[in-house]
Amino acid sequence: VSGADTVVLKNAAGTELSTGAMNAGTFEATVTEDETYTLEATNAAGTTTDTLAVTVAPAPTITTFAVTPSVDVPLNSDVTIEWDVTGADTIVVKDSAGAEVVTSTMAAGSDTVAIAAGTSFTLEATNPSGTTSSSPIAVTVLGLPSITSFTASATADVVAGTDVTFLWVVADATGVEIKDSSGATVETSAMLTGTADITIAADETYTLT
């Protein structure tokens, strides 16, 4: 300014932020929301004002964040992480341990991550105004099948040509097979708990897979 005896800087609420007699100077203000500043330059002849509007860039918004598949994922297989955000300079995807598994500057994109154990993923989108975080997406893994029990109604002194009932209880399997000692499949089933009658012709060992 020129010709001023006092210079006052005010915000939109009329609060004086700076008062002085310098005709040239600077003032740093922390801006947290849209604001209008007014400069008043005063001398004996009166006051002249000028205004300056400052707008704040909004924090990023997350439109889409998805992990596919997320349920019963086989160990050491990949999941696809997809995102679509607005207003972010960078995006980071972290696992449940806080490790960064994906970083990108793309507003929309996808990446693959190998799954070694159950975890969850969270997307963080950041710009100078702050960071927006998604809700975590849990990923569950499909463990190896387990055999709870495998029994037969008789295992000794079986009369050749008669049937023996085999019973099994398994978990996390998509199917079961019963094989004889030669490796030949004698029974298949999709049931996790089931029975099968097998005709016994000679001494034999059976394996449930």
C-alpha cells in the first residue's frame, strides 16, 4: 500500500489478524476452511479496503475400494485391489500390520497382492488438505483340508466279498477320495461327512484324500 498510517488485516468474522504501520509486509495465516480476508489501509483522509478470497482444497473422497476375492482365498494366491478416488495426490493400501502393499498416484487403478495369511486392507488417499481412509476390507484364507476321522465298520477278519462301511468327517475340503493301495479310486464324494460301502475282495489298505 502507499500513503497509509495504519494497515489492518481482518478475516471474514472481522477479527484483526495483523495491525501495523508498514506500507509493505507479509502475514502468514493458517487456513482450515474457505475464508475472505480484508485489508484496511487508513490515514487522515480515510480508509481504503481490498478483499481476497482463499478457498481450501477438500480432502480426498473415496468412491470405490474393493478386494476380489476376499473370502476363502487359497494360500499364496493373488487378490485384486481396485480403487477410484477424487482429489488425491497419492493413494496407499496397507495391510492389517500397517505394511504398505500398494502405492500409486493414479486416481483410479488396480493391483494384485499375494495372500500368505488372513489379513485386512485399508486405503488411504492423501492430498495437502489431509488423508481420507476407507473402512478395512477383511480377507480370509482357505486353509488346507483337515481330516477329523476316517474309520471302517470292520478292519479285521472281514469275509471276502462282503461290504465294509467307511465313515469320514473332514473340514475345508471340496471333495474326498478313497483309494486302495494301488492308487485306484474306489469312492468319491463331495460330502464333508459321509459313508461309503466298499466290497472287500482281499487284504487291502485304504487311504482318504
